[in-house]
Amino acid sequence: MKIISFLLYPIALLYGMINFLRNKCYDWGILRKTSFNFPVISVGNLSMGGSGKTPHVEYLVRLLKNTFKLATLSRGYGRNTRGFLIASSKSHSKEIGDEPVQFKQKFPDLLVAVDERRVHGIRQLKNKHPEIEVVVLDDAFQHRALKPGLNILLTDFHNLYPEDYPFPTGQLREFRNGSKRADIIVVTKTPSILSPITVRRIQDLIKPKPHQKLYFSYIKYGPITLMPGSKAPEVPDKYNTVLMFAGIANIYPLEEHVRGLTNHLEILQFNDHHNYSSKDLEKIREKFETIYTRNKIIITTEKDAMRLSLPEVPEFISDLPIYYIPIEIKLHRDYRKDFNDQIINYVTENSSNSRIHSKPD
């Protein structure tokens, strides 16, 4: 594997250099950036995916929704539509993408929108809903045409960007020095108990700039929840074996959690943002039926549950005991208040003069 990575390194350098030159064109003003005079918060990463953007956006929604008029804007990855759309309670993943569906189901009163052109999307949001005070962007760190007021960069505890390389040698979308654009860096998926020695090691590795704040978060798992459309019991009293399937970038945190819930775990892994076909569902069924025990269930991720919540899907799975495990992000106690204060102070200081207006930077 190391030999293959070494052989691919020239391609990784070329890939990184192309993105470096693109970034410089924005830095030097050759390509135009647009900023807004109301709070716009971007949540993103340097890697190809799997650092926990969606639950961190949800954390911001919980933090702000009771005080400010809030909207989220995503690209809508994996959808069959294009352009600007506002989610409704009936929207599904093929229409707006799995993350926006998840936002809308968790926060029914939240204004959820998608647009692959973020600047256009924000303008549309403000034109249609001028009362909006804050826009939270999901996965927009590389969307340089927009300059957010607050840039949050996530990095996985198990794959920190200072130790990674550009694609295809590694998983980075650009060179590591792109991290300097961040105002906040959050190390995600850390252990729930974090030692001072580990914190110092990561601080020395990341070396945050004077303008940057470094925080640490971890995953909190919710109770096993019945998949919509399934006719199985709400929560089985007993199960010895779990079949877990997932179409996300990194399954290891959920895998570790589920291993603690069962005696035996079987895994089916699909590509990130996988759109499930009837063939995939039959594969899941066949795998489940080959497990020779009566005390067995199927568990998937919350995102995958959103992708399976389609009108044509329930008939394939209604007789299967499919459950998902919701997750939340928690900031470690030593960092929680400072993080919350930084977010709330930024929004408070920049939302008083919110107008339908944008300006080239």
C-alpha cells in the first residue's frame, strides 16, 4: 500500500498544485469572492469526507435556533435536481440530498435550502426570506467564490490533516496550508475522555495561527431507533447478532459503538452518499437471511436512513428489523463554553444590520 501511495505522489502533487493555484487566484483577487454583511458560518474540511460536518452543523442549529432566525444551505450532494430549492417536510434525498433531509426531519421549523452555487443560494434565501439573520453552510470550505464571516474547519482525530496528503496519495482536497483560512479548527471524533497529553500533542501538530481557536469534540450516540416504514418491534429486547450496513466515508466510530452492543457483528459497506437500488436492498436481505440466529437485527447510520426514506423503498424493507442510531456532537467540557461564546458573539455582533446585500471582496 505504501508503494502505491509513493507511486501516486506525483499525481497528488499535481492535484494539490492545481487547487493551490486556484486558491491563489482568489487570494490575489483574480477570481472574485463575495461576502455578506450578515452572519454566514461555513463548516467544512480539507479531506474528502467523513470528518463529521453534518452533526456539527446540527450542533450550531441547536445552539442558535431559539435566538436567531436561521437557515442552512447545502450543495445537496447526490440529488437528481439542480439549482436552488427549499426543503419541505415531504422532500426526499433524491430531491435535495441526504444531509438536508436529515436537517429538515430533525428540525421541522428550520429553513433548509440547497444550491450548488452558494452565493446564489444565499441571495435567494435572503430575497425569499429577508427575516433570516444567520446562514450556516454545510461543506463549503473549498467554495472560494464565497467568503464566510466565520470559517470552521473540521479534522478527524484519527486522520488529522497535518499527517495527510493530497488525493490520491491521501484524502486531502488541497494542500495542508489551506487550513490558514479557518477561524476555528475542531478536532472531531475524539475519545470522550481526552488527556492533556493528547491535547498538547495535537496542538503541537496543528500549530494554530494567532487568529485561530482550536477545539475538541466527540460523538454521543442516541438510542436505537426504528427505521421509518419498518414493521419490526420498536426496540427488540434481545439480539445476539447485528448486520450493519452503511454508505458513509468513515464507518469506524459507529462500528466500534455497535460492537459494544452485540456479541457478533456483520458489516456491509457501500460508497459514501450511496443511493440504494433494489439490488442493494436484496443484497442486504440475503446477507441478513444467511445469519443463522433468530435474535438478529439490522443497524444503519442516520444518513443512510434518510436515503432509504423514499416512496419506493419501504415495500422492500417493511418486513426487515432495520434500525438506525442517531448521533450528536458534544464539545469537551473545557472547550464548550468558549466555543459557544465565540459563535454567539460573532452572530450577535454581525446580525444587527442584516440586509439583502452582498459585496465583492
